[in-house]
Amino acid sequence: MEFFDVIRKRYSHKAAFDPTSRPTDEELRHIVEAGMAAPSAMNLQSPEFVIITEAGLLQQIGEITDSAVLRSAPAMIAVLGNPEAAEAFYREDYAAATENILLAATALGYSVGWLDGIFRDAAVREPVSALLNIPQDRLLCVVIPVGKPGEEGARRAKKPFEERASWNGYAVRRPS
């Protein structure tokens, strides 16, 4: 798939997945390697990743989070931040890595989502972190479900270019 087509095709899948559509281990490795190739502040390469394919773990994460999309995901990728190593930049690092993962999975024909809000709640983050044996000095930041849609998810419209971009100064329109 052509690069700009991948960007246009990517969306945050929020509906059920086809449980039989699990990516292969090789595909998941390629997807995570794309995350590892993301830019990183001071080249600290602080984001770390947990690839989750075991049915029991997937089910438990779905139950803990009470997320319909995670309950049906045939695979997940947890993105971890390291606030101690990357200091103020771990958020930017894991965000860049996450976007690369989303694009790589889309390029391979999978639907993905970016779930971070539920993991800001310690009552959700801590049991999932314990389940995945994540060390105390790492922070579970994002979980990305990966699979083929079992049902089509809603795609939200993007605002037009003219509402979000300008030339050579804020709100300056380029002459036609």
C-alpha cells in the first residue's frame, strides 16, 4: 500500500474484531519494529513493547478494562514508557512509536486502535501491568488492539485542510 494511502486508511477501530484474524508472529514483529524505528528524544529509545497473543491474557485484559474492543482483540501491543530514563520526553517517545505501529499495522491490512485513557486510571493500569509482569519503573501507556474488523467501526471525518493549516503565519491562507 502506498504511504499516503496508509495514512488516509488508518483510523481508530472501536468496534469488535474478528477473533480468527490474529496477525502472525512475524507480522507482529514487523509492526513492533516499526515502533522501534520511531524518533526518540536524545536517541534514548525509551519505549518498550509487550506483544500479547495468548488467549488467556487477552481475555483477562478485556475483563479488567471492560473494553468491548479489547475483549474481542485477537492480538494486542502494549506500549510502555520509561519516565525515569527519558525524563520529560517519554510521552513524545511512546506517542511517536505508537503512531508508527498504527501505520505499520494498517499497511499490513489490519485495523488498530490507540487506547490510553483507560490506562491513566491506576485501578485499571496496575492490574494489567501486574498481569503482564511490567516492572514498577515502567509505565503502561497505551494498548493497541490489532486484528481484522468483525464489524466495521465508525470512521470520524477529519476537518478540511483550510480549517487546520495556514501558510507563513497563523490563519494566513495561501492565494489560489
